[in-house]
Amino acid sequence: MKTKALFTSLMIIFLTALFTVPLADAQQLVYEPKNPAFGGNPMNYSWLKLSADTQNLFSVDRTFDRFQRDPIADFQASLQRQVLSQITRDLVLRQFDGDLKESRFEFGEFTIEIIPGVDGVVIKIFNILTGDETSITIPNF
């Protein structure tokens, strides 16, 4: 009796599944882009732009114009770079020639001291405006 009831129950479940499966339809998944730049609906552009703008944490500074620079400040910076480059070239040449002498240069906001020693050459760069001091040691070879 138990086996007959079990068989009947299983048969009912099987027949129910058999007849309900054709009722379940499936379809193929189709990708549809949302962004108009990638083929999506062009009507989505304003919504996407507004959404991106509200999430943007950076503000655009419209007052900054990169083409309006101070030519005097540019000239001063260029001159300082050239002088530092020339001092560096002379320092390296004299270091390898062996006739390096203690010297001090002052230009703009910097004071540069070159001090030859037993361990090598010590270059001290002092910023007059901020009070910062940098010391560089070039060892003897």
C-alpha cells in the first residue's frame, strides 16, 4: 500500500512537471547598451550627464587661464635653472680635475656654498625666503 501511494505521488509530481514545462517560456538574453556613446538610446544622454555631474566631487576652476603667465616670473625661473645648471657643470668638472675651491654663490632667493673636504664635496643650498637648507655630499672617488 505504501509503495502504491508513493508511486501515485511520484506520478502526479511527474505529470504536473511534464505539463507545466511547456508553459514556461525562455528567451535569449540580449545586451542593450545604455550609453549613447556605445550605441545606446540618444535620449539617455542628458540623464547620464546629469548623473555624472552630481557624482563629480571636483569643481572646475574657470578663473585659471593657463595661457596667461607672467613673463617676468618665467624669465626669473629660467634664469635660475640656467645658473644652477652652469654651477652644477662647473662643480662636476672641477671635482674630477681636482682644483675645486671653497666658494659661495648668491642669486635670487638662494645662497649656495660649495665646501670641498676630505670625504668629498659638500654643497649647501639655503633658501633665504623660507629658511630651508639642503645639504648634498658628493663623495670622492
